[in-house]
Amino acid sequence: MNVFVAGAYGAIGKPLVTQLVAGGHSVIATTRSAQQVEQIRAMGAEPVVVDALDRAAVVEAVKRATPEVIIHELTSLKRLKDFKNFDRDFAMTNRLRTEGTDYLLEGARAAGTRRFVIQSYGGWIYAPTGSRLKTEEDALDPNPPARQVESLRAIRYLEQAVQSVNGIEGIALRYGNLYGPGTGFAPDGDITEMVRKRMFPIIGSGAGVWSHIHVDDAASATVAAMLRGAPGVYNIVDDEPAPVCEWLPVFARAVGAKPPLHIPAWLGRLMAGDAGLSVMTQIRGVSNAKARRELDWAPVYASWREGFKGGLG
């Protein structure tokens, strides 16, 4: 297939391009940095330098490429400082999920693209009530913490936009919390740095359930969705969602850090805000049953326990 990958040099983009090329696909890969052109070419893809928020340039790039499939992996994730300013730190990513999506879809319509796969997120977006494991059929949070309202709105927009264009098969992949090279959970990642400095404590009960996924497994699920997925939404996570109080000490050991501190919920709210308290104590995990069943996909790292040992670097 002729595949246009927007955001080809990100944490998922790099293994995704590598897997697509290995699968015999022709890949046009975008980057906003001319310095990354040679690296992308060395991966076997055709590089295109484009500002994802330049409407005319994006539409023209897609029209020139005439792709059968567009895969939207555009984000602009800054180093994590805290959860108190969540929407502020995700402001550019939210623009890429709204404006950037609109421009890619405009190009897709002009180019006759038949399938559009997007990077969405499933880590904290579901209502933090009821079942410990959420499926794609469960409701999103109707009342998220104030500092996550804009980010959830952008995710809703992204998913609705890609599934509402006549003639284009839209697929939204709700990735879990990414770990591995290029992520915050890498040896040089921002979260790892905070854990080593004991600045990423367990707040309150630590009962918030996180769902993880290695970047290579996220990429392989994306290829599977491109090839076999029916239009719709898929959770892309490993097999073992786990509460913070369980996975964080294991991660700390994996990166050579001291055990995380425990702090009471009231202090955690002061330090990390309502968003931080929510992800540490309230959020639910998500199920990958649909992706396993309908995409004929399974993660190589079935659990973060294995991935933290051998897949961080």
C-alpha cells in the first residue's frame, strides 16, 4: 500500500515506519525538521518536511502523495512537569488533534484516500466509575478534572472527525500509556527522571489503574488496524492493567531508582491538582479484547512487567 505517515519521527512513528517498510509498503513520512530527513530516508521511507499546522502545505503534501492510507501520529508532547497544568502542556498536541486533523482530512478527500488511522488515547478518558476495565463501548468521562477538559475535548473531536467523512474509513486507536524508546518511560525519559528523583510519588491509595503499551506493540497494532480493522475505535493496551501502587515500584526498580514515596491524598491534590489525584487514585484500566479479537493482534510484551525489564531502552 501507499501509506502517508504524519508524525513519522515520534515515539510510535519510528517503529511504525520501520514495520511498514519491512511489510513491503511504500511510505511517505512527514517531519517538521529538515534535520530528520536523512534518518527517515535511511529507514526506507520518502521524507516530506511540512508544518502540520500549515493548511495549504499539508493539503498539497497529501495530494502529491496520493496515499491509500493516512496514519496520523502527530503530537507535540513536552517534558512532563506536573499534572496541575495538564491542558497548558498539551495545548499544541490538542491543536494537532483538531486543526491538524482537519488539514489531513481535507488532503485525504482531495487525494481519494480510502482509509484514515489516528492516534487517540485511552489512559484516563473513560468515566472513573463502575467496572475496573473499560471497553470501547463505555462512556467517556462526562466531568473530567478542570485541567483536562480541553485535552478530552480534543480527543473527542479527533475521533468524531475521522469517523464522519463520507468515503473514508476512519479508525481511532486509543493507545495506553506508552513506554520504551522516545517516551517518558525510557531510560532518558522525563517520567524516569522524576522517578529517580523521587518526585513521582504514589498519591493516596494509588488505586488508579493504568494501562500500558510498548511503542513497538503500539506500532504493530497500528499496522494491523490499517490492514484488517473495521472502521471504529480500538483500545491498544497490554494484557495487564494495574494500579499505580503496583506498577510504579516495579518501574522504579527497573530504572535503578529508590522506591517511590507515598503521600496522602490531600497533599497530592496540592502538589498535582485534581488531574494528578484522579490518575493516581480514580481512573480505570482498559480492555484490549476487541483489538485482539478483531485485529488478530497480540502485544509482544503482554505485560508491563516484562516490558519494564527488557523493553525500556
